[in-house]
Amino acid sequence: MLLNYIKIAWKVLLRHPFYTFITLFGISLTLTVLMVLTSFLDHLIGAHYPETNRNRSLYIERMLQLDSSRTSTSSGPMSFKFLSDYGKTLKTPERVTIFSSMSKSNAYVGSQKIKLDIKFTDADFWEVMAFDFLEGKPYTQQNVANGDFVAVITDGFKKQYFTNSSESAVGKPVEIENIRYKVIGVVKGSPITRLFSYADVYFPYTAPKSNYQNAGLRGGYEAVLLAKKPEDLTVVQAEFQDRINRIPVPGVQDGFKYTVVEVKSEPFATYFISTIVNGGPGLKTIFFGIIAFILLMLLGLPAINLVNLNVSRILERGSEIGIRKAFGAPIRTLMWQFIVENIFITFIGGSIALALSFVIIQLINASGLIAYADLTINGTVLVISMLICLTFGLLSGVLPALRMSKLSIADALKS
């Protein structure tokens, strides 16, 4: 029976080519936009290079300090010493990496200034973040302990800094802020949308200007706790929270008297959403406003328009409905037929949208709008896209099917 419904839907599509074109154009355009947005969201939240271990990582990005009345707060990144004392000493993680927040710096090639984003990291950074080394190797714990003036650079910075980028940069000097470092490795760059791993140049935290010696709670550092497997995240989280609960209070930080200290270790998706939700009423309003706009403009309105098109399409088949009802076809059977037909048509539009989305994503990746962008249609995006197609087909098919299936035999034959 299902196959028969699909055959009927195909015949109906072939009956009016222009009408079919309009229907499929509206469906495919809407679904293309939704698929590209889904791919971009996956690009932001999913486990992609070099943060391929996000499914077993907990991110520690800031400390929140509150006064006794909980009305005044102070928040920001933590000191290297704090994260070392409360993070590196944990027993349950496989590894713990500490690294600085991204900061700005400059390098010069002749009179040309190259603006750089830099990070100071420990040696474990290269074990937690899965960078591809195109040349050389990462700096080791020994390099860090010795205070060696070494650096890992990205392939993008290498092309800007060295005249002959085809030669190996390993062992060559780079001068940044009037300090000379030796290049120890070259990695494929990370997209700027992955702020925990992104930089142009990476230094050991013992390099100059890292400010890792700060003895207070606050500073300019963040951390990632890497669990042995995803199932261990709650155990690692509980151990870290137990350590945080032991922070002595009250205290004073830069003149601010605090009685409560909060530091969270969160999976990336939780961190990403909480950053938006806790970003103040203005940011929340904008975020939820965008979501509402997307749902209304890209899903709601097209579905309403498609409802009207479907009603017109079904009205042309009034005699068919009347005859089937006269022979005893129940309302449920008629409804199921029209819903299946509509979902079938929607999935045809979805197939076109999938091809269009692939082309658009490749154009975005090649455009350079986001350096090292790696938007893709992977399994996650594909499943979500199929669910969107199904939802869209149901939204635009149920109402017309219900309306037409309830027509009386006489009205159906007249329409």
C-alpha cells in the first residue's frame, strides 16, 4: 500500500510540471538554508579538528566570585597556579592541559606587520588537542621546564613569515615582539571558531610575557580535563567540584571581597549554551529572537504556504476522494495517503536541498570567510536534516489531509 501511495504521488508530480517546480523550489530552498545552518552549528559545537576529543573533555573557562550578599560578582579566567593546584592534581582524568586565553601580538617581515593571535600552553596541550603536525614536533615537558625559547606555528603564519614557504621552517628563527624563538613544529591551523585551540603561534607557558607566575586565584588561563572515556566525565566532574568546594573563603581578589567561589567544568555543548544564556538579558533576547525568527521564517511560513499549495493540489483530486469514500475508504486511510504523498514530495525537495547544501558548504570553506573552515555534511547533520524534512512534511501535510479526508462524498465530487 505504501508503495502505491508513492507511485500516485509521483504521477501527481508529473501531471503539472510547473506547479511541481514551484513546490520543489520552495521546499528545497527552505531546507537548504536549514541544512547549512545545521552544518554551521555542528561546526561550532561538534567534535572536529583539532578538538576531536570533545566527547570526553570538560572545559574550565572562568571563575565566578560573589560577595556575601550575592549581588556583586567578579569573573574571568584563572591563574596558572590555581589550575595547576586544583586541576593537575586530579586523579581521575587521563590528562589535564592548562593554556592561556588568546592574546594579541605582532611579528614583522621587513616593514610589513603581521598581526598574531598567540597562546601559552603546557606540554599536555598537544596530547589533548589532536593537531596535525605538518613539520617537526610539539615542545615537550623538558622544553617547558628549561624555559626554551621555542614555538609551534601554523602553516598560515609560516606562509606569511618565511619568503620560501616550501622549505621546512623547523629550526628557523622567528622574531615576535622583539624576542627570537626557534620554530620546533608547524601545525595545520585551527578555525577561529574553536577558541580553546585556535592561535597562530603557540609558546611554552614559561616563555616571556606569559604571566604564569601570578599567585592569586585569577589570571589569564583556562583548562581542559580529558577523561579516559566519555562515561568517566561525571566522575571527573565530581572530583573537580570536590576540590573547588575546598577553596578557602572568604578572601580578597584585586580589592574585591568574595565569600563564594564558583568554577565549573562542563562539556563543550553545555559551556557553549550557558555562555549565551548567562550572557545577560540582552544576549539571551537576541539569541532566542534569532531562534524564533529561524523557526518562523524558515520553517513556519514556508509550511503555511505549502499547506495552501497542498490544499489546491488535493482539491483537483476531489472526484478521486469522493469515489474512494463511496467505496468505503475510511478517513484514516485517506489521511495516511495524503501525508505519505506529502512526505515523499518533501524528501524529493530534501534531496535537492542536500545537493545544494553540499555545494554551498564547499563554497564557504573555499571562500576564506572563516580561516580553516571545515563545514561538512556528516552523519549528525544528515540525521538532523532528515528529521527536518520529516517535520516539514508533516507540518505541511497533516492539515490539508485532515481537511480533505473529512469532505462529504457529494462535496468531494463537486470540487
